[in-house]
Amino acid sequence: MNHLITLDDLHDFDQLLKAMQTIQKNPLAHEQLGRHKTLGILFFNPSLRTRISTQKAAQNLGMQCMVMNFNNEGWGLEFEDDVIMNGTTSEHIKEAAGVLSQYFDVLAVRAFASLSDKAKDQAETVLRGFARHSTIPIINLESATAHPLQALADGLTITEFKKTARPKVVLSWAPHPKALPQAVANSFVRLMQRMDTDFVIAQPEGYELDSQLTKNMKVVYSQQEAFDGADFIYTKNWSSFSHYGQVLRTDDAWKITSEKMKMTNNAYFMHCLPVRRNVVVDQAVLESPQSLVLNQARNRIYTAQAVLKSILDEA
């Protein structure tokens, strides 16, 4: 594995899933593999699970970690080529990536969507800028359009808790007061393309994801229809893709409630966190025995560790 930008960069998803399961059982089995190796972590946006789980994963492999909150601590970066830098940016990505490539063995980057410039977000300017100009592997810690480590943790969680060989999995849109990116939803769709499930996307009209990504997926506009017989309910808000970055509705008709969960096949509830209680989902659902949100968060360690191990094994 060179770079992990999306799940499409994986050589063998099934092999990586097996590696995550093995690591989950014995996280310290390879604690000397990363000795004398350093992981650099750049955050352009806030984090809790991603930051701590990635650091924990690196430590389990014996790696050193260095973390930088780039927006507060770094120079303003320029990503355009052949530009006269007489504006607000102070350092070009070519030099920044080149320097960091000499300091680290692996670089992980988190840079959210602006939700104001669709073309720029789709181009993944920040993440692919680092990938283009670095000479070391780059790991996506959530970008404008993808969150592969979260999706891998979700896949591990579903594999861990599924009761049938081919469970019904629903990705359900839910309300949120703010405009949120499509990154988590996009990566979950990519995950479902690699797993044997009966997969359904449930959303209000106007909240369709990128049609190039979902063109072979079942999409319905009724939670009741989608939830019938479901084994897993994965809930996430995303802002409109067609009306880019906009919030088209704020009512609670799509909120996840205990009553709606009764329409399922005693389904497990999943969410990547953080989640707004009693806005996205009722707290009764979050605190129920069917809630897997903490299991997903725990599995973020093993996901990151499997990816790092794969990179170190190939070094």
C-alpha cells in the first residue's frame, strides 16, 4: 500500500479485514515492527477518535508519533502550481511535503470539505497535494470526500456482530442543524460495495449522494420501507450534493427513534460519532444494548493499526 486516500486504494479488502480481526485479538503482537519509525499526523480540522485511535495504533506497533494542528501552528499553504505567492500563503505544498517526507516514515492528514467549492472539494486539493508531492505513504484521516479508516472500522464491526451471512444494512440520512460533508457516507457506500450485504440507502429527496458512487445502489425515500427487516441501521447526516453544502430541511421526521428501530429485525444501531443526542438519534437508542457506537470507536484502533502494519510490511 502506498497511499490510502479512499478504499479504492486497497490491494485486497478481504485480506485487510482478516488482518484487522487478528489485530483485534492481539493488538501487541507486532509491537516491535515500527521501532525507529515515526508517524506524522497533520490536523487541519478537529478530532477526537481519529487522533487518539491513530496514535494508539502507532504505539501498539512501536512507532513514535508527532502531531501538528496545522491551521493554528503551520504556515498558510499554497497548492496551486506556477503561482506568484504574493498573497496570504507563505509556503508551497511542494516544499512542505518534501520537508515532512524527510522527517517522517508515514504521514497522516485530516482536512475536511469546505462545502463552498464543490470542484475543489472533489479534487481533494489538500490531501492529494500531500500525496502528489510526498515521497512517503499518505493516510487519509478524513478528507473532503472520504473517511476510509472509519469505513474499515464499520466493516470490522458489522463482521463482528452480524447474525446472518448476508445481513440487511441501511444507511439512513438523519437531520442536523449544520451542513456536514459526504465523506463518511461516501466511504460507507464504498465499504458496502466490498461486503456481501443487502444494502439500502434511505434519504429524503434532494439528499442524493454523488450518482457516480451510488449508481448501482438501492436508494429509497422512506425510512419505513428501508428499515423493514434491517439488521444494521447506520445513521449519518450529510448536506445536499446537488445543492452543494446546503441544508434543505431541519425537521425531525428522519430522526432515529426507538419506535423506528422496532420496524427492524432487532437491528444494531451504528454511528461514527460525534452525534447530537435527540437531534440525530434519541438517547434511548444510543444507550440501548443494540447500540454499537462505542464498539465502532474501539475498532478504529485496529483499523488504523492494520493499515499502518500493511505499510510497514511493504517498506
